[in-house]
Amino acid sequence: MGWKTKWRWLLLGFCAAFLLAYSLENGSQSAVKVEDPYASENEQDFLGLVITYFALPHGESTFIRLPGGKTMLIDTGSAEDWPVLFERLSERKLTRLDYVVITNDQPEYVGGYPQLTEQFLIDTVILPKLTLQTITKAFPMHPPQKRVALINQSELKLGDEVSMQVLLPEEPLFLSPQNNSLVFRLQHGHLRFLFTSGINEKAEERLLKRHADQLKAEVLQVGDQGSNQGSSQPFLTQVDPQVAIIQTGKLRDDMKESHSEVLERLGESWAETYMTSHDGSITILSNGKDYRILKQKK
């Protein structure tokens, strides 16, 4: 009878080993990271570039996870936006940010910065050199954050696959602070993402005159929260975006007519347009060749 008992234990051991191997295999499959944006259902299991244009009540803020895992926040929304922005960043289990980009000194873009520094470690703050003093006077920035002050036409390498090219501000500065915003194009492989912050038609005219050949982009973050003071037809024609994102805040009745004009111009440009007031936060997954758009109704 001893040999039967021995074989019984061997059989049980074999079954246990099989079940363990099966569970480990399934567990590893569920944790697999993918490079194809169309094979990914969310940003957590995607290896490439992730850009999320947050839907905030008032201002603008955009979160970027670079290939390799480094993080960047472009603008911080207004002070009133902070509870929502904090929730969105906490959902991603963040405790630190590698880069924070501040594009101008307007409250809708940098108002949440003091609260951000209280809750998150920040390694490097990126600002436009020409308006650095104006921004830091309005919102003091203390060590230990490192500062990188960018000038027009400077290029910042953010990794092997991603670079940031500055187009504005440049001399002479405009009287309007919005038109002195940091405007830049983020390049990931063959894909280009243009960030225009708060600029309107005056700054667009200068961009067309001096940097027309650098404006082409597959994805456009529409300037001045979709105000009809910007997004002129000549500018949109030159950018020729496939996708346009308008970070509107909560859309007031008195703003709807203004946005309708911009939406009409974007329609004439054949751009697929998303408004955060209607579509929620918009996430784009990019592998440098292809991209996918995800809507997050929050």
C-alpha cells in the first residue's frame, strides 16, 4: 500500500504545481505592458506617451507620462481648481512630479501652484525665460525645485523619443500677458502635439510670420480656452490638426456663442474636436506612430 500512497502524493504535488504555474502565467499576462495604443484599454497598461487634458472647473492643466515613466504637469489650473486637480493626480498614485511647466502668470494657469508644492515633490520647474520674473513675482517658487528657463527656438530633450521645442514668447513682448505665454510643440516620434496656452490672434499672427514651418501638428491644444479671440482660420490652416482639444472649464452661457465660432472654424479645418466641458478629460495614447483617444467622463 506504500507505493499507492507515494503516487497519490506525487499526483497531488503535480496538480498543485500546475495550478500555481497557471495562476502565475495569468497574473503575468494581466500585468503585461503594451506598445500598441489600440491594444490598450487604459493608460496604466500602456508603454508609450500618455497625455491627459484635464477637465477642470475654471483653468487648464495637462498631465503627461513620458515613455520610461517620468511625469510632467503643464500648468496647474486656478486655485479653485485645486481639489479636482489633486484628485486627478492622486488617482494616478503620484507623490512627485519630474517636471512642472508654467506657461504664463495668469490665475487660470498657475493659480494652483502653491497647493501643488505643498502636496507633491517637484524636481524641475520649466518656465519661459522672458517672463520668468513676472511669473515668479506673482507665484514665488522656492528651492529645492530646479528651474529651466527656456527661450524661443530652444529644444529640451525629455527622453530618447520625446522633445520639446519652444516657439514663444520672443522679443518684443506683447502688452497682453496671455500672448506672452509659453508656446511649444512636443514631438514623439512622428507625432506632434502643439500647446498654445492662452494666446490669441495677435500671437498667432507672429507665429505664422516667423515660425510657420514649425506649426504643423497632429494634435492641437486650442489657445485661450477656446475663445473666439484666437484660433484664426489662417492659423488653423497652417497647423492642420487632426485633433483639437479645448479645455473650457465649465461653459457659461455667455461663452457658448464665442466657442461656437471657434468650433465652426475647427470644423472647416476637418479637425476632430473635443471640449472638456462636454467630453470630460481627454487622454491620448501615443507610440510615436499611432495614437488613440480615450474620453474620461469626470
